[in-house]
Amino acid sequence: MSMLSVANLATLASRRDEILIKFFAGITEPSSCLYHLLPAPKEQSVTSRMRSYEKFPRVFTLTKRYCSFLQYALNHFQVKKSNS
């Protein structure tokens, strides 16, 4: 780990997370061919009254063993938007 910092390189885990975040951001665009796999976005009439919100609802499962990438991304990579 110290050699990575000396060489000014990112760890494999951090690079992997950056790629996953970029991929998820691409999926959340309505023009994406995978957009239909996401749950329906929250209604604007509801989110307009909140201080901050996430565009898509979180998806919960009873087990972590069969968690898909979309479920993981919805729960970890969504950026909260603010209505300020």
C-alpha cells in the first residue's frame, strides 16, 4: 500500500469503484438502453417538498447473497439531490 502512495497510484478497489460509479451514472440517463431495468423514479410532486432526495427508490433484499449490481448501485451510488 505504501508503494502505491509513493508512486501516486490509486488502489484497485478505488479504481473499480470509480468505474462502477461512472457506469451507474450512465445507466440513470433516460437515453441508456439499460434505463428500463431501474425502478420507476420518484414522483416530482413528492420530491419537490423534500429538502433532499434520491431520484430512484432504494431496493432492499432479505439476503446479501443474491444482490444484483443494480440493487447495490441504487443503495450506494445515488447522489442525494437538494431542492434549494
